Amino acid sequence: GHGENKRKQWYQRRVRGLFIRCILLQGNEAPVSYLGPVRSHLGMGKTKESSGINAEYGGYLFVVFYCKEMKLLCLTLVLFGATWAWGKQKTLKVTVYTEGHSEEAGTTDIISIRVHGASEDVERILGSDFPAGSVKEITYNIDENLGNVYCIDLETDGDDWWWPRTITVQYENKDPVYFYNSFNQKLSTDADDAAPAMWMCTQGTSTCTIEATTSDETDHAKSDNIVLMATIYGAKGPTMTGVFDNQDIDDFENGETNSFQFVGMRNVGNIKCIALRAIAGPDAWLFTTIKVTCGKKTKTFTNKYNAWMTEDSTQGLSYYKLC
């Protein structure tokens, strides 16, 4: 009768609340066969393929609705289902690029990493074998639900100087997040130009490409050993690149144009200027043009003063801003 309908509506509201909470907790897709009975009994209509709820939740909620008065059993089943889905291990892959322009850039000290996500953080040991110029991938199975990854901390336990170039972090099947050592930081517990810990955060979701053309006016224009970075200035603000370097390619050869792509940049809007920084390496480099593309915006800068880029101030400029 009327009382039984009210009672059924009360259970529907309670279980619908649990259903919504489960959707928020777990993002896996579930088969329609599991969710159809649950949604129909909750008065929620047909089940969609992209409903975004774990199949186990559907099964347990189906049981919960029919438990009715067996409140303790119902609660136990819900908690068990939630714990099972929440406790499912996730994959975290970290790729470490160590600078290769100095033989002293590598380290054998123990390096640890803390990954900061939107929901949780996780800390792990990266390892203790990072030679100069190496690329090392480490994969972890973790319990933490990170969500989107935004920042990382790196820390060393020793005084063996380490110069990381780029760190990428991939959580589950999300796109890798790039962290560039844009401030040229080094790790060590005992060094004047280093610190025991460093912090890096992602800048945005845009991709910037820099095309650098080396002069062919002189045989000495090319460079085999220079570490270059840049800051791109736009109408919406600046963004900082990583090192201009393509793995296993001789960049900056006479008359050649090299392209360097940087993922995870800030959306700068209309491009205004670029500032080049030579932070290491004994060589000097002479270029003709720098073409910058961020998203759909492009601007080309010309080296009209024929300035040489080098860390050595007696041979050229270590900082050069073009607008």
C-alpha cells in the first residue's frame, strides 16, 4: 500500500546515494549486465556503456537493495566492495633523464621521489644508478589514488652531485607529465651549487616547438657541447623550456635546422619574446633564426646582431632576449 511505497522510495534514495558515491570513487567501466538490474530497481532508467562504475559495485549494490532489513550485512557488503575496488593497485611509471654534457652529472647516491597528485601523494625510491647522459625507466605498482599529477619532489641521501635534466611521470593510462629542470638545479647534501632536495611542477598542457637554425657563415658556428634553455614570453605570461637536445642526434650543425619539442608548457597566447640561456658547455654557437610555435601561435626571431651563445662571457652571451 501507501506505506510500502514510501518504504521502497526511502530505500531507493539511500541506495542511489551509495550508487553515486561509488561512481565518484571508481572510474572503471562496468558491463551493462551488472548495472541494469541495479539501475532499474533504483528507478534510474537504462544503463549506459560509459556509466563509469566498477562491476563489483553493481553486484554489491544489487544485493544491498534486496537485503532491506539486514542492515549489518548490507553495510558489510558495501564496505567490502568499496575496499576491493579502492584497493586495486595502479601503475606509476617514472622516466629519469640525467644531463649528459658533464661527466660529473651522474650519481650513485640513493634518490627518492614524491609525486604530488590531485587526490593523494606517493613516495618511492628512484634508485642509485644514474650515469651522466642516461635514461632510466622505473615502474611501480601503487595503492594510492593520485588523480592528476602536478608536482614532484626529488631528494638525495648523499653528497655525490647529481644533475637531472627531465623527469616524466605517467600514472595509469594518462598522458605522461613532463617536469623540466628549468632552473638548472642540482642535488647534493654537500655542494655550494646544489641542495639536498628540489621541487618541480608542471606548467600547463600546451606544447611548444622551437626550430633553431645554425649559421653556415663560418665553420665554427656549430656546437658539439652547449646546454641551452629558453623562456618564452607571451601575452598571457612566460613559460620555461627544458634543454635543447634530441637524443642520439648531433644538433647545431652548420646550416641545419633542429626542432625541439616541449610538452606541458603554459598557454602563453600570442608570442612576444624568447630569452635564450646558455647554462653549460665550453662551446659557442652562432644561429640565424629561432622559430617558436606554441599551440597555433608562431613567431620567428632573427639573430640580427650575430650574437654567439656561450656560457663563457669572454666569447659571447650567456643570456640573449629577442623580441
